[in-house]
Amino acid sequence: MRITSQSFRHNQPIPDEFAFCVHDAKSHVALGRNRNPQLSWTDVPAGAESLALICVDDDVPTVGTDVNVEGRTVKASLPRCDFYHWVMIDIPPTCAGLKAGECSDGVTPRGRRNPPGPKGSRQGKTNYTDWFAGDKDMGGVYCGYDGPAPPWNDKRLHHYHFGLFALDVPRLDVPDDFGGPEVIMAMKGHVLAEAEIVGTYTLNPALRSCGV
């Protein structure tokens, strides 16, 4: 099985068009267009009954003390953890891809509860739900795709793993408020094949100027 994108190349930068936040010279960051990237896949196993798509950033700081703080930096050596940006399950095995902007086109304050997607598919909550918890303007349940917004003062380049999984079940057994960890657990023992494409992103001007 193979997954590709017309929006970015493997291990290359994701364009600003597909980011939740973009660089701003005055305020460090501004809201982006937040469109989902185009994705295509081939060679799905004949026995697949559904597909799952997960986008996760595994470069997220485990300690937020210095995150986006003026005059401070987030050291590249700081331990990191996963941040889920997109969790879609029960995708029909006949579906061969997603168009750019098909599932997300703009930032929705407080999150989208019923984002568009392939017929029959379900989209779970992302970690923006946790990140914005308690924020009077942005707090809410974020489901579907919401793109990159790494700390603008992070010394580490962030990597976004778009993983596609072919499953031997038509519907995953997950709770109604599922997210990435619940899907990972539910897929155990049901994965027939998997594929991945990785994009990178940074809001750190020093890294952006290097073209990384």
C-alpha cells in the first residue's frame, strides 16, 4: 500500500496553505487557511473492509513552560510527545483519496463537531481540544483536520506523519468521543497493511530562513 500527496513531498515542508497557524513578522503567528492537504493511496489489500487515516506530530514539547514565550526558546533536546492533528476512521476501502480542502478549509473557533469526509467515515477529536481547553475564544471540541501550529520559538523542526491503515473490520469499536490513542488501541490485531507520508513544518523564523 502507498500514500502520496500533491500538496507536499515526503519529508519536505508542508506549505502554509495547510497550516493552522502561519508565521507573522509582528505577532509571531497568525491563523492560516487550515486546508487539509491532498492525499491519494493505492494498492489497498483486497481483504480490507475499511481504512483509517491518522496525522500525528511526534515533536511536541512535553513541557510547555517556554512555549511561545517572548525571550525564551524551546530547546531541541527537550523530550517530546504525540499531538494528533487528524483522526479519521471507517473510510470505505473503495475511497482512493481526498482532495485538498475537502475536509477542512479554514479555522473554526471552538472546533468543528461534524467535519465533512467520505460517506460513512467518522472523524475523532484532536489534541487542539486539550490545547484550547479553558480559552474563552477558542475552547471547544476539535474534530477533523486542523493543521500545524508548532511553537514559534521551538528549536526543533516538527514532523507530521500521515498514516493510512487498511483494516479487516468495517467499523472500529471506539467510544463516541474517540481520539488518536483510542483508535490506535482499537486497531490492534486488525491492520492488514499500512503506509505513511511525512511532512515538516516550523514557525521559527531561524529555521524557516534555512529552508528546512
